[in-house]
Amino acid sequence: MGKIFLVRHGQTLWNLNMRFQGSSDIELSEEGEAQAAFLAERLKTEKLAAVYASDLRRAVHTAQIVAKPHDLSVTSYGELREINCGEWEGLNRVEIEDKYPGQLEKFFSAPANFSPPGGESFHAVGVRSLSIFDTIAQNHKNENIVVVAHGGVIRAILGGILMMDQDALWRIRQDNTALNIISMFEKSYIVELMNDISHLFMKNC
């Protein structure tokens, strides 16, 4: 039996300023780098076979920090990119509501088939992210691996494993560098842990 450590990337300045990032390629902030370092410390004694990430810089950089103690390289996949938020990217909620009144409510209440202007739906994200997730998992059935992705992608993956209604995916919380642990069996997955950020409190010890 192998385990997948499914991780959200560290904080960016757009996270801090509550701006929609989506597929925009935003780098980690200094705080995000520190968060990734605490996660790396937490996982340094795990026996890891591989580290994977979305191809966006914030995910790749987080993955590189986690991979360094294990002398592993990072393999990136575009299919693990965050949901494309189209014309909303770079805007905060107030700006989106002003320019696209009423659409945010649809995005958060019924995201399965709602697409922001120029963007994609949670259904589309689920199709691409679950497919590559399964491919990665099948290549490491009896090994431990790390997959670094994004809040929307992780919700889609966890929701797929748990057979959740996609319109309910925003009920899953995912903080920066949140750790989710999934056990791999021959024909199934079991979610052992979700949204654990206890490693971030190490800096206060």
C-alpha cells in the first residue's frame, strides 16, 4: 500500500490580498516559502519515491522545497493547474461583483457547470485532474509520493474520491500548504487526512 501526500502550494501575495489566481502564474511570497519549508521539515523522514506538481510556479516551487531533503526532482503536469478563472483572474471579490454582478454566487453555490467568463467549470477541472491523478497513482501503487497542486484541483480530486456532488466542493477547506493524505489500494483510495496545517505552528514552538 502506498500513500499520496496531496498538498496545496504555499501562500502568494495574491492569496494574501484575496485576488483570484486561477491559471495565472504567480510566485510564492516569502511567507509561502517559509510555509513550504515547515512542510518539508514535516515530511523529511517519509520515504518518498517521487514528487509531482502543477506546472505553475507557486506549485513547482513548493514541491522543490519539499523534494530537496530527499534529493528528488519535481515532475510537473499542466493537468494539475488551478481552475481557469478567465476574466476574474487578478480581481478580488468586490471587483468581480461590481463587474459581473450575481456571478460569484453561482460560482460558489453551483460550481460544477458554472464557468467564469473565459474560464472553466469544476466539472472540467475534475475531468483533467482526476485523470492525471489516477495515472500518477497507478505508477506508484506501493510507494509514497507527493503531489503539489491548488485549492480547486485538490477539492476536485478529494471530491471525486469521496464521490461528492461537485456543487458541494467549496465545503472542503484547503489552506496554503495544507496536507491531505490518501492511501492507495489496488482498486480504491481512502482519505486519511484533510487540510492539516499543524506543521505551520512549528514556528511558534
